[in-house]
Amino acid sequence: MRAFGLAIAGVLGMATPVTTGAMEIESFWEYSDPAGSETRFRAALANAQGDERLEVLTQVARTYSLRKRFDDAHKLLDEIEPQLAAAGPRPQVRYLLERGRTFNSAGDPARARELFAAAWEQGRAAGIEGLAVDAAHMVAITHSGTAEAIPWNERGLALARASNDAKARALIPAMLNNSAWDLHDLGRYAEALPVFEEALREWIARGKPQQIRIAKWSVARCMRSLGRHREALELQRTLEKEYAAAGESTRDVLDEIAANEAALAKPPGR
């Protein structure tokens, strides 16, 4: 249950508005509905000019990549690219991010990584902390499950925690979640658990019910890896009730309950 596709606040719902000039570009996003998001971005183009218009167009490209329309995304980014020489840093960084996301989603993380790293450097240099943190987060995703991912999440987290930028701070729980899973994938369970727990606290502070449940599942899953089966089982049973109260169910919770029950049923020493 990583946060790979989450990447910003407002996952599975409208994003938290983040002011970028006169237009709150993030407020047009609903990541579970890229087609609907495209409609809002295209409507916004009627009142957008200059750098703001280029930023909006990069987000239209992102709606394409989310729908696996990679050729359409690259075509639009190709149209944007020659206009960047006369543009400010924001559309330049957004262009790098969306070109990188398009490559990454199409299965070319190495090519994407170079673009994300450039976005990180340019975003920091220009003081665009939200986009810089997004870039660090994306570099880490290209290194998913490896030791190389961890320092990139740490860089992004350090900048986000010190920032007043809403977009930067919105990425904190997703980066914590991803960093915890990287540690877990490396077998570093004792290090991963407190990071999972911190991610849970961050989601609770943001009042995001679905993300809170996913974070609770992740904490319990890590406890199972640590051999703390009774605690993990108790958490998963509580979570099963929470899903039921919300009118939902998830196979992941039931699978974890079964795994912990099986571990506890084994005779000692086996």
C-alpha cells in the first residue's frame, strides 16, 4: 500500500488549494478523475496568460499520463518546451516534473530520474519549495525499494518540514509512507516501524479517513514482519471493524488477519 500515485494532498478527492500567482492550479485537480481535471484545466486556460498558461498546460499533459496517453502527453510537452526559454522558473520546473512523470509512468524510470533531479535543483534555486519537494519525492519513487530512495525522501522531508508552502507540507505523509516501505523492502523493519507510525500521525492530523486506514494497515503489516503478531492481529481486527463501519471491506486486511492467526497457531520453535 505505497503512496506512489498519491504524490500530493487531496488523494482520492479534490486537492488542497495551493496559490500559484492569481490561479490556484492545484485546486483543479482530482487525481482519481483525470478526465474531469482536464476539463477544469482547459476551462482555466480561458483566463490564463504567460507563465500561468504554460503551467496549466503542463497539468493537462499530466492528465494524459495518468490515463496512459503517453504520446499525447509528450506531444503537448513538446509544444510547451520551446516556449520555456522566455518563461519564468515555475513553468520550467513543472515541465520537468511532468515530462519526468510521463517517462516514469511509461516504464522508463532512469530517464525520468534525470528530469526529476533537474526539477529539484531548479526548484530549490528558485525558492519554489512545493515543486522542489515534489521533485525529490519523485526521484525517490524512481528508486523505489532500494537504498537510493531513502536519502531522496529525507531531502524532500527536510525541506517540507521547514517550509510554509502548503504543497510542500502536503507531501509529508506520502514521503513518510514511501520511505517506510523502502526500509521495509530492504528488511530494515525496526527502522521502518516508527516511520510508518509517523506517517499515520500525519494523516490523522490531516483528517483523511481512507489514508488513515491505509496507514494503520501499514503499521500492522510492519509489526507482523517484526514478529509482533498479537499486536498486529489486534490492529487488523480493529481496522476490519472500521472498514465495515464505513461500508467498505478490503482483502488486504483479511489476508493480514489470516497470516497473523496462522503465525500465532504455530507451535513454539517452529
